[in-house]
Amino acid sequence: MIRAGDNLALGWARLMIEELWRLGLRDLCFAPGSRSAPLTLAASEQGRVRCHAHFDERGLGFLALGLARQSRRPVAVVTTSGTAVANLYPAVIEARLSGIPLIVLSADRPPELIDCGANQTITQPGIFAGYPLFAQNLPAPSAAISPRFVLGSLDQMWHCLQQTPGPAHLNCPFAEPFYPGEGTALAADWPTELASWRASEQPLTRIVAPTLMPDVPATWPELAQRRGVIVAGQIDDAKDAHAVAALAQHLGWPLLADAQSQLLQHPQALSHADLALHNAAFRAALADSEVLLQVGGRLLSKRLAHFIAEHAWQQNWQLAAHDQRLSADYRVDCRLVAPIAAACRLLQQRSADQAPWLKQGTLRAGLPAILDTLVNSWGELGITHRLASLWQGALLLGNSLPPRLWQMLAPVRPAEPLPGQLHSQRGASGIDGLIATAAGIARARPQGDVTTLLLGDTSALHDLNSLALLRTPEHPLIVVVLNNDGGGIFALLPGAATLPQHDACFRLNHGLDFAHAAAQFALDYAAPGTLDDFEHAYRAACAARRSTLIECRVPAGHSAEQLAELARQCRGAEAG
């Protein structure tokens, strides 16, 4: 709240933080800076917003992204002016493509200090191009501008993000002075003008949006009686995932689950469907399907996306909480935009209970033997498969090999269909800020809960300084690094794998390990060499509830050979 003697910059900043709190902001991330001092001081002195600091703005943006991803509520990021703002661009892009509410509050010079040679100035309005769903360049605080202006702007921004989650950018020019006790006190009539607002705990403006649940199209009851398939894409909420599984069981339709759906390890999903799609007999069995219902966001699995694109569906339906295109060929007959759980219950009510038309055992009998020969040995496949049987709490899959391995290898867990919440960073599929994102996810979970990050060595090196964020004992993070000495994903790409420049230009072998990095940031460290050793190290880290770096050194190129063999055997398996 504004205080007696506040200068204009600090008073304006206090208004902003208080209004954001009233709207629902609970976490704010900041990096040190002078121009942003009014916002940083206002947040730290407000006392109810939880503040997170980091010295690297790129990591800071992804820390906020992780907090917002786990909590599903907007998180604010405060930076000073200049290149500090530009460092947030990758996180802003990911927030837009993944639908994560992220609020950027960038401090800026006032207009008179732009394009005149003043220090630490760049063009900040529009710096994130069209990625923000809401963008506003605020004026510099002035006694001539009603404080209701800034409060109303925040209310409109928050409403926008409630309708469609994503990034917002408020550029905030501040003129000196920035600190308490300096400069001219704010306008004398501010307290009077804001008397009713100060006396309440509510935002200035209440914006009520329609929450209409669309009725089911009249054609649905008849379509529901045909042979259909449900494909589950990105689903973040466990309630939504449970509703999708219940609908699939009710309709008797096979459920093909993406790794991001929370359903890949659910007993209702077809086991190892991504591998099974290699098999002609399995694809032939699915070819009898007539109706597609795709639920949730985008897909990680290319094989699943190719199956959808190549099949001649009689009807192609999509269901998502927010309006978005999910078909590159635009072959969609009906798009339902509604809360997923509620819509699934309504679809279930408007359709008859049916027996499964495709048996769950299709190809299942042949897969365990194939998997056993390859995943019970030390390597990326074995480690991923073992971790998929162990994890609890929250898990973030890094890019780009880990999510592909998880999609293929994660086993069904009948006793624990939803062991926790699985996250991925597949909006832009970058390797930026994965450690920072995982740290944010961990901080948004209850104290003592364990969060796990599975990523490659190149991704870990890319965000190495974010290991500094793991020194919060109440929010332990287990970082599992698959160290294959470079970018192993390129060995899976036929064009790159065969080039003589593969190692020098793509893989970039480095010969580094992470023991000293763990020591530098005071993390527990383990370097297992067998699957049993890995399981022991992982269980010990979970039991100790301490941030731990588990480095798994594996042979370079080994996973590519194993995956090629796995695909070959799957193609030769008999469906049954």
C-alpha cells in the first residue's frame, strides 16, 4: 500500500503490487537492478507476495515459468532496463506456446532518456513482438495521471490472461528518484481518490466473464456409437485427465496417450502405443476406427501425429479448454472449447455405455519381451524406463531426447495410475532454462515434496548457473543428467547422423562431467554406473529430500543403436 512520503515512482509501484496481489498474484521473481528498484522494493515490503531472486534474467524468466506452470496462476517477473528485458524472450515465447500465464514488468527509462545516448537504454515496447497476449507501455508516473489508470490497466491485463493463459508485458518507465525518502512526495489527493479502494481488499475493477458451457452437437450420440479413438494431448490438470480416461472407458474407445497428458501410464491407455505404431498389424487394427476425439493441447509424439494425419477419419473432433488450432492440415469437423472435465462428463451423459471394440492386449503380449532385452541394461533407455517406474510428486522432461524416450518406454502403472504431475517444455521445444523451470515447479509445490528433472548433458550445460536456484532445502529437486557427451538427438536424425561433420558441428562432444558443478553449488551428487545403483541413488535422494544431481554417464550414440533395434523388433512383432 502507498505510504506517506513516497515519491511518484515508489508510490506507483506500490499501487501495482497491491493490485496484483488483490487480483491473485502470489509469486514474483526479480533480478537486481536500479531502474526496477521501485517494483522490487514494493514487492519485498508488501509482505504477502512471495519473492524469488536470481542473478540471471534468462534463468529468472524460466523460474517464473515453472512456478506458473505448476501453480496454474500468473507469476510476475521484474527486470531492470536494457538487455535484461531481452533475456526474458525465450521464456515469453514458451509461455505463449504452452499457454502459461507470465507477467513481465520491465522497468524502463522515461521517454526523454530514449534515443539520446543515455546509458542502458534499448527499445523495449514491442520487444517481444506478437507473443504477449496483452502488452501496454505505461506512461512514466506523474501527478497529472489518476492512479486509477494504472489499477485499471492491471485489471484488464489480468482479465485477459484469465480468458486465455499466456504472457503479458507491461513496460514501466520510471524517472529518478527510486528509493524511499528521496524526491517529491506523490500527489496529495491520491489517498482521497483511492479511499474506497484502500478500505477494501478487492481490485479496483471487477470484470465478470461469461462461463458458458456449450451444448453437445446433436450429431454426438450417433457418432459415439461408432468405432472411435481418443487421443490425449497436453493435459495439466489431474481432474481433466481422470475425466478423459473415464470417457474412454464409457465409450469403449481405445485411449492413445501422449506423454504430456498425465495418462501415458494410466491402465486405461494402450500400453506403449508409440512403439506399437511401428507395427503394421497394430496400425491395421486401428485402421477400423471411424471417429477421432483429440483432447487437450499439442502432441509430443510424431508417430501419433502422423497416424492422425494419414487416417481417413469420418469425423475429426477436438476438445480443449482454450481455442487453438491443433491440426496442421486443418481437417477438423468440430472443435469444442470448454473446460475439459465438464465437457467429458457431458459427452459421457449424452452417449451409451459400450464394450471396447479394440482389445487392450493388441501387441501387448510381444512388447514386454522386446523391452526387457533393451531396457534392463545401462544406458538412456534403461535409465528412463527405470525412472518411469520410480518417480513420484512432479517430473519435468527436458528436451529433446528425454521426452521421446519417455513416450516410448514409460510403463503402465496399474496401482498408481497418476503417480504425480508430469511436465514438459514443448511449446517451442528449446533447451533454454530447463533447470530454472524445474526449480520453479519445485517451489510451487508443498514444502518437502520431491520434484525430478530428467535432461541431457547439453541442456544441463546450457542452464548451468540455474543450479544456484536449488539451494532451497524446503523444495528439493533431483536433477538426473543423461551425459552422453554431447547432443545425442542428432544421432537419431538420418541427415545429420551420416555427415562427416556430425561430431564437430552437431553433437559437439565436450568431455565434461558435472561433479564439480554439484560441488560448486553445494548439491548432493551421485554417479551411478548400473541401473540398480541408479535406483538406489534416486530412492536415497527422495528419502533425504535434498537437492541432488545424479549424473548418468552413458556411451555416446548407444541410444540411437538401441532405438533402431527396438523399432526393428516392433515392426516384426505379431499383434495379438
